[in-house]
Amino acid sequence: MKVFVAGASGAVGKPVVRELVERGHDVVAMTSTAQKRSVLEEQGASAVVGDVFDAAGVAELVRAAQPEGVVNVASKWSGNPSRVSQVAPANEIRVTGARNVVAAAVAAGARRYVNESMMFVYGYGDHPEPLTEADPPARVESSGLQRVVDAIVAAEAAVREQTESGAIEGSCVRFGLFHGPRAPSTRLMFDLVRKRRLPLVGSGDTIRSWIELDDAARAVVDVLERAPAGAVYNVVDDEPVAMRDYVGEIARLTGAKPPRKVPRWVLKVGASYVAAAFGGGRLPVSNAKLKDELGWTPRSPTYREALRAFSTSDGGATSA
């Protein structure tokens, strides 16, 4: 299959390109940065430069590629956002980027389409049981956090509308938090834990679901190749984990002292998004549908394997 990938130089985009090439697909990889073209070409893709906010430009690039399938994993984060207001670029790329890329795919006559989504469509807690794709999008008290949820919903809606019209066979993948040997966020967390600069919020009982980047990429390609039109899948590993256990495992691997603790209200004052994402509530997510329907299985089934793989990689050796 010839596949056009938007966001190809991002954290999940690069492993998606790698996985597609390894499976024998012909890949046209779009990056917004000309300097990153060579990295994508070294992976075996044809690289182009474009901006998902430029509807006409993206439409022309996708038309020229003449793909059978299109994958949109474009994201835009302002460094490591600490406040909810700093997530605005990520919201914007979900709302506008998804609409532009799926429209370009339809205009180009592509048959298959996969769009990135994320588990925070379910909110930020509190859920005692693992969430499934049948659970509705969240309504949250914070207007800023609700904008995050609404942006995720808007991206999925853009795909669903084109799919229900019969214009394309679209699917969405709701990722957990990324980690593993290729994840910049894992490098940062190892460094912070080693320096005792990554505290636990409250008792550290916040529960989140994670996914190793290569496992995420395998899921994207599985969905592109085999998912029924209109499908939505949670892409997470097998074991939701409390932050005290997650950070504690990093401390064990690095030989660091146990993390300090801070009250949640301290983070809410100056780091409102960090407080929401990592500082409260239970958000366990189930991957059962992806396993049952497509036969996908994570090679890093829990956080332990993903963190251990990082700690034994060159990245782990330099940051731990």
C-alpha cells in the first residue's frame, strides 16, 4: 500500500514510518521541518515538507502522493507544557489539522485513514474500572481541560463524518501516555528522578495507562491495514499503573532516592496541566478491543518492560 504520513518526524511518527517500511509499504512522509527530511529518507521513506494548518498545501501534497492510505499523527506541544494554557497548540492541531488532513485524503481518493487521538478524551479521573471505547467523552469542571477534551472529540468527529458519508474508511487510535527507549519524555523523567526533581503528587495514587512507542506504531499500522471503517481503539499496554509505582520503578532502575511528595494544590497553582495529567484520579484504560479484533499484543506489556528497556539503552545510560 502507498501511505502518506502527516506528522512523520514526531515522537510516534518516526516509529510509524519505520513500521510501515518494514512491512513493505511505500511511504511518503510529511514533516513541517525541512531539516528532518533526511531522517525520514534514511528510514526508507520519500520525504516532503508541509504544514497541516495549510489546507491547500496539504491537499496538494497528498494528491501528488496518490496514496491508498493516509495516517495523521501530527502533534504540536509547547515543550513540556506545565499549564493548561500551554496545551492550546496541541488543541489547535487536533481541531484544524485533523480536518485538513482527512479532507485532503478524501480529495486525493485515498481508501484508508487513521487519525491520532488520546486517552484524555475520557477526562482525567476518577474511574475505578478500565475505560473502554464505549465510554463517552468526559465533561470536566475546568474550562481549560474541557477544551482539551473537546479538541480530541473534534478530531475524531472529522474522521467519523467523512467515514459515515462513505468518502473514506477512517479509524482513530486513542493513545495512552508515551514512554520507552525512543520517547523523549522518558529520558526527561529518568533525569528528573535521578536528581530527585520529579515529586509524587499527594500519595502518588494517580493511575494512568501508558504505551511504548514502537507498540503504538505497530497498532497504527495494524489499524490501517485491517480495521473496519469507523473503528476507534484504545492503544495502551496491559497494566494501568499508579504514579508511585511508576516513578518508584525509575528510582529503582537509577538507584535514586525515593521521590519527594508535594500536595496537589501546589501544582495546581503553577502547573495546572501537570496537576491534571499526573496529579489526581484514576484513568485506567482497556486495550481488549484492539487485542480481540486485530490480534495486536504489546511487546512491552507493562511499564516495567518499557522502563527497563530504556534503562539498558544508550539513552538510559546517559540519563540514569
